[in-house]
Amino acid sequence: MRHIITTLILTLTLLLLPACTTTRTTSPPAPFGAIPTPQQLAWHEHRFYAFVHFNMNTFTGVEWGHGREHPDTFNPTDLDTDQWCRTFKESGLTGVIITAKHHDGFCLWPSDYTDHDVGASSWRNGKGDVIKDLAASCKKYGLWLGVYISPWDRNHPDYGRNDDAYNDFYNNQLTELLTNYGPIAEVWWDGANGDRNNPDKHQDYDWPRFINTVNTLQPNAVIFAPPDANVPGGIRWVGNESGHANPTQWATHPQGIEEDPTTLNTGIEGAPTWFPAETDVSIRKGWYWSADTDDTVKSSTKIVDIYHDSVGHNTNLLLNFAVDNRGQLHPAEVLAIKSTAYELRRMYELDIANTYTGTIATASTTRGLPFTAQALIDNNDDTYWAAPDNQTKASITIEFAQPETINAAILQEHIELVFFSRPTHPRLESPSPNRRPMDHHLRGHHHRPPPHRPLQPDHHRHHPPQHHRRQLIPHPRTTQSLPHQHLQTKLIHSHHHPPIPPSLERPQPPDTPHQPQRDLCVLSSLTLPEWPVASP
């Protein structure tokens, strides 16, 4: 074992397989268990994106407003949504979700259904529209747009007093957001309900109606919601706001039940619905900007760790930015996210496991063409290795042309189950993963997964989403079985990831002192040993 400066990355992708019977050995493996929807597949590819908390609370200095604020209190002096989106794009983020309406009920768009909005303020003489500005900036910089519209409204008089009237009002505002600003990729509902100072003020939300509105007006959108909202094809909260997803993190979880942070942070093996987790965390103390939290902005080291504990644990990462009272990202937050992008690129810019470096992949068994072991390293995101049906054990060996130094590898599952018309690259069927992830043995290791290639908002139409389960393998110097698995594998390459712009290559000043080197090792080959199959 030795320390070096240059880091070479081996990246693996694994797919779970059921034991099933087919008529041809070269047919794709059959689906098994819960499967993701096309919207969920697209969402899995978003990987890492921005939350923006910017609203009335930015100007009142509180986290939760009371709904009695004067609209003129909202008055950004130099709103610049281009600055937001340019920073996000340069830092490798794929989209942004904006707090279009928080619990105080103030709307960042001019709503026809309330006077508690930007249209009633003196900002831009009542002609301003933050959502319109942001939608234009997202389009300009190739980011997708999502909206947070709180179901709890402390300003509206019918809330908790007249359920039907309030649900009409909320659905009307939801309709405004989903019809006036172009494609919406994610609708974010936290399920907040009631007033802490008045526990009896409880609103019965008409979730089926709201869900139908989203599905009708924005059929490509995915909905973030609590389990009791029972959203078909939805995504769930990870159960905490610390940026940590449990290492064993199932993408399956029941719907129509009460929220339980414990199961939200693990998922439930074999649950009948695909309901994957999203990890949300703020870049600073609190969700909204205040001057006294400027010195709490997380370092790039901390954000990289959060990335590994979220994206690396089978969730998407929603990192919150607290836009300041100018209407811009604070310089400390800009430096932190750009430094993070630089660190991720530095750590994972070189992948040695591909055919162009002379690497050879072999397997103890194979399904046949086109599922041979060489599909692991053929630089084609649509091909993968698969074992024959009813094969109970398998091992994979990656042999390098010469001894190589590596510090990390990723195990993933190929979860694509949607068929697209692509004459040059036809879609291959693949089963759903719903067995135990690889990294449940690996807590404490310092070998982390690299970032994944984010797609632009509409790219999934032409370049369908690929893999989502990001798991670590044991330290290369150890021999460790991977129990209870029946797997497929594939290698993807870090050069597929979007390049970091030159301006990010040397962020100044560095936000953290010199960091110690991670443990590395030199080896000529890497073997994933045989593992048993868990029967369906």
C-alpha cells in the first residue's frame, strides 16, 4: 500500500437479476418486482441539483413566515436568476427547484387568486415575476425547472376552516404554475399541515385531485411527496435534512402509509412500489438567507462527503442555496459549490477500466451475445453483462494491461425498463433491482463513487437514463464475498461526465487546507468473487 498523487478510477455497474426461465439464452433478462416509471427513470438521471429558498422569509429573517407580511417587504435589489443558473450549470448541477410559495402563502408569481404575491408588491412596480425570470434562465443554461408550492398557507382564510374552498384555491394556484412557465420536471410537496400554535387547524388535502392536475398539465413531471399522499410514480424524502442516506437504501417503499423517517431512510426490500428517495440538505445553517449565517456555509470537503452519502447511497441530492436579499447567490455559496465541482473532477477525472486502455473483462459465466463480459467495458451505455437464467453463482474479473493504481470503484444496477425507439441503439430490457445493495458491508471505507453524467431537461427522449444504484466495492486489497446477490455488471467511464469549465479548475482561494491523501493500492486485476443468488 502506498500514497500517490495521481488517482486512477475503476468504475463498475452491477444489475440484480431474478432467477427466471426464458426460451433463448441471448434474450434480455425479464423484469422482476417493482419497476420505475419513465418519469422516475428520467429523475434518476438528474443526480445532483439545486434547491433555492428565496421568498418573503429572505427579507423577514425567519424560517417560517406567519402570512401577515406586507407584500412590499419582498424587495430584492438586484435579482439575477442568470447568476444562479450559470453557477449551477458550471458546477455540474442539472436543475433547480424554487420555493414558489412557502408556508406564509406569499407567491413569487403574480397569482390571480391572492393579493399576497409579487403582483401586490412595489417590487418592479408590481410587474415582477421571479418564476418567469427563473424559467428563462433555466432554458438559457440548459437546466430543468421544478417548483415547491407549499400546501400549507398561513395567509389564506379558508385554510383549515373550509377544506373544499381551500383545495379549490390551491389547485388553481397549482394550475397557474404548471401552465404558464413551460416544462416542469419536479413538483415538490412536503406535506406540511396546520399551525403549530393552533393544532386543531388541520386541512384535509385533496391529494388525488392535485396529483391529477400535475399528471394532466405536466405529464413528464415527477412528484416529491410524503407516502400518505399516495402518489403513483412519486419520489420520497430520505427522512432527515443532514444530507445522509443510509448505506442500504432501497428504491422500493410502500405508498399510502404514514411517514416513518426510519423506513424512509432505508426503503423496504420487496415493497410493491418503486418509490426512491431524494436527499435534501442546506448549504448553510437554515434554509433561508440571513447575514448571521454567512459564516456557516459548508466547505467543499463537507459537500463532497454529503455527495457520497447521498448520490453514493442510491438517492438524488437536492442541495439548498439561500439566495440573499439582493436576489443573488452569496459569494461564499458560489465558492463552496465551485470548489466542490473542482474536487469531484479532480478525484474522478480518469477511468482506467475500458477497452481503450487494454483492459479485459471476463466472467465465470455469461448469457451470450450481446451480454458478454466485454460489454462491461465497451464504452456503450446500452450494453451490459448478464448471466444465464437460473445461474446461482458468478464472478467477474477485470484485468488491466499493466499494474494500475486505483482508489475507488462503483457497483451499480442497470434499471432501464422503458423501451424507446432508437434505430442505432435499441433499448435492452432489464430487470428491476430490489435486492440488498452492495455497500452494506463497507461502512468506514474511504473509497467513494464518482459523479455521474447529468442529462439536460429533454435528453432522456434521445439518450434514455442509464443507471442509478451507486454502491461501493470492498477495498481492493481484501477478498470479500457479496452475499445474497444475483447480478449483472457494466462499466461506465468518467469521461462521460460533463467537463468542469476552465474557470473552476483552480478555485481561489481554496476553501479548506491541504487534505491528507486517501489510501490507494496497485493491482494487476480485480476479481468480484462468486456470490449466491437470493431467490425471488
